[in-house]
Amino acid sequence: METSIRTTTKNTPLAAGFQDPVHNAQTCFRAIMDVMARPGSRKVIDTHDLSPPAPLTPVAAAIALTLFDYDTPVWLDRSLNSSEAVKAFLRFHTGAPIVGEAVDASFALVSDPEHLIPLASFNQGSAEYPDQSTTVILTGQEFGTAPSVTLTGPGIKDTTVFATGPVPPVFWDQVASNNNQFPRGIDLIFAGETEIAALPRSTRISPTEV
């Protein structure tokens, strides 16, 4: 996407996007595909010195600039949706329409994951078109610092243990129920300070034995 700096409706500078949109997006896309293919793994993501308006983080901005476009409706949680600067940044650099209903979104950006709405609120896809489900991106994640779950499924040799937070208390129960719908169900991307991880809907979730 174009990287020139415009102004918002309040005459404040619009933060720049990728300096080299094609190359930067390709680099980020490979990282996203890598963690999707290997659930529970983590990958450092190059933000290419992005400085998006708060509460949008640089890592989340890099994901947005890579995955969003005019054909991918985006839902924002309350904190992000209340920022005109964030909405201007996303609209200008990605062209993605911002929707008010979670079920209408191809992607969802969440800056306050502790108060994430139920996962069932998002588009679950259909048996005919499971790929039309929402991909939910949780920002502000700290990996390895919360109670863990055990993952099995495609891309995982035997099992792997995964921990991230903050998430709601019922989050992992919701993820397990979501993934039991496979091939329907949402996909999850976790965005930390410098790393990302992902859980596609094909992954099975179970409590980690102590």
C-alpha cells in the first residue's frame, strides 16, 4: 500500500505504512504462514520501523498491512474502534472496510484481549466455504507466561505445549469448542511485542497435564 503521509480529519499526521510495501509484506506474510503451518511455534516479525497510532501495536500493524485489503472487512474491538487515528491508518494503508458486527468480518483486531467477546460471535464459515470464517488477531500477548494448553494436530509432531496471555478466563474452553467444528471455525493469530504465534482451527486443544 501507499506509504506517503497524509492527514486525518483532525489535521494530525497519518502514520506511514511499510517503506517497501511489496517486499515488507512478503516478509511478514512468510512469517504468518510459518506460524500457521506450525501451531504453537513463535516467529519474530519485522515491523520495519512502523509507528502506528495507539493502541494499534507495530506487530499488529504489520499483520494488518500484510493481510488486509479492500475485500476483507475488519472488525475492531472497543479500544481500537474509539480511535479515529487507528481507523484512518487502516483505511488509508489497506483500504479495508471497517464493520460494526463481528460476524461480518474477515479479520478482527483485538487490543484488549482480556475483554474479548465470545469467539462464537465471529463468522464461523460454512461447510461449503470454511475459509470465509474470521481470523482473530489478539495483540499485547506475552508468550509462556500464562497457564498452558497442549496442542495436537496438523503441523505438530506428537504434542506441543503453548501458553500466552492475557486472554479471558474461558478462552481456552472456547477455542476447544471452536476447533471441534473443523473445518468450520475461526483462526487465531497472537501478536506479542516482537513475535507472533497462531492456532488454526485444525488444531486440537486439551489441558496440559501437571
